[in-house]
Amino acid sequence: MNITLVISLAVLVVLAGVVVLTAARRRETTGVLSRETRSRDQKADRTANSREFERESVASRSTALAVPQSVAVAPWTPPDPEAIGVSRRQFFNRATVTLMSAGLGGFGAAVLGFLWKGAEGGFGSKINAGKVDDIIAGIRSNNGFLYLPEARAWVTEYPKESLAKAEAIYASQAPVFAGMSSGIVALYQKCPHLGCRVPTCATSQWFECPCHGSQFNRVGEKKGGPAPRGMDRFAVSINNGSVVIDTGAVFGGPSIGTNTTGQEAEGPHCVGAGGH
């Protein structure tokens, strides 16, 4: 009997311990679950609050950036040309036309000025060279040659004893022969070969072209070189004792072989050799 009682008590004690342990675990489990639940709830609240704040921010930005649909677009009207002014293309086009017109106008004026016979004198018009006696004195004082820059001409003395020969050659050039009869011949400074200015040679007493060696006697008749004829000459007239040279009337020089004065070289040549 005593043994049975002891065993029964032991079983009760064990059962009581099991009950106590189970109750304690349940309470602990309930407390833990309660804390986890509260934590999840707090996180959910914070997430909900963040999402709400984000939605409100996006909504506010969308509202700020939104363009009112009720704004009407103004109709397009062409601009006023006077208000715009001149475009860059128009400016360059007008500048080009203006500069070209000015250039062509200046060139044309220069050509007309060169070709026009000035009423107040100058090359291309009638030039009063001075008294006949003064011109002849000037020729002799300059060793047989007198240069008149305003006429672009060399003036030399024509010997009266050669007029008979000259008349047969220059009869067709009456204005030229008239000057010879007065003792004056006016020779164009340009060489009839290629237009170089022909200087005089003090030693030979000829005109000698430095460009290609053409040579002419004192009255412009060809003596050597490649020139196709003698030096060209101007019309000469005597007006009240004054020599008038008409630089607007140029007469071609005499043909090759003409030598009315018979003048030969009076000394060494300045260019080339005689008869070259």
C-alpha cells in the first residue's frame, strides 16, 4: 500500500511539473509573438506613412509642372520687314553689288579720263609748247634734243636743206610736214616696236631703245633694230609764232630705209651696234 502511494505521488509531481513548464512556455511564446506583432505593426505604419508622403510629393510636383490645358495659342502673324531689318544674306549681297558697281564705275571713269581730250590741255589735246625761237634754242642747248613731258614727245630740229627730200616722203602727212617746214619735228616717245620709252644717246646723237636695240636718227627715221618703221610723230602747227603740238593726232613713222637727213651715228652707240 505504501509503495502504491509513493508511486502515485511521484506521478502527480511529474504531471504537475509538466503542467507548470507548459504554462510558462505558453506565456513566453505569447510575449514574443506579441513583440513581433507590434514591431511588424510599427513597420507597416512607417511604410504606409512613407508611401503616403511619396504619393503626396509626386502629386505636388505633377501639379506644379502641369500646363493648364485651357491656355489658348496665339495665331501666327508674319513679322514686319522693317522691324526685322536687313538679313545677313541681304547685307552681303548688297555689299557685293555696291563694291562691284563702284569698282566698275571707277574703272570706266579712269578709261574715259584717259581717252578724253582735255579741254584744258594735257596729253591727247593740243599743247602750246612755246615760241618757235625758244623751242629751237632749247633744242640746241640740250645737244639736239628737247623733251616735253606734257606732250610725251621729243622735239628736234629739222634741217631746212633736207626739206626737198622730206616733201616726197611726208607730203601725205601735211601737218607733220608743216612742222618740218618751220624747222620742228615732234616725235612720240614710244618705240613703234613694243612701246618702250625711247631715250637719246648723247654719243651717237640717235634715239636708241634699251628694250630691244631699235635705233633712229635725230628726226626719228629708223636706222637699225627690230622696229617695223620710224618713230611715230605728232601734227605740228605754228599759231602766232607759237608751236602747237596736237597730241591727239598721231601719224605713223616713215618706212624702213627712209633717211632724208643723211645723218649717221656721230659717236659710239649706247645700245647694241649700228645697223643691228
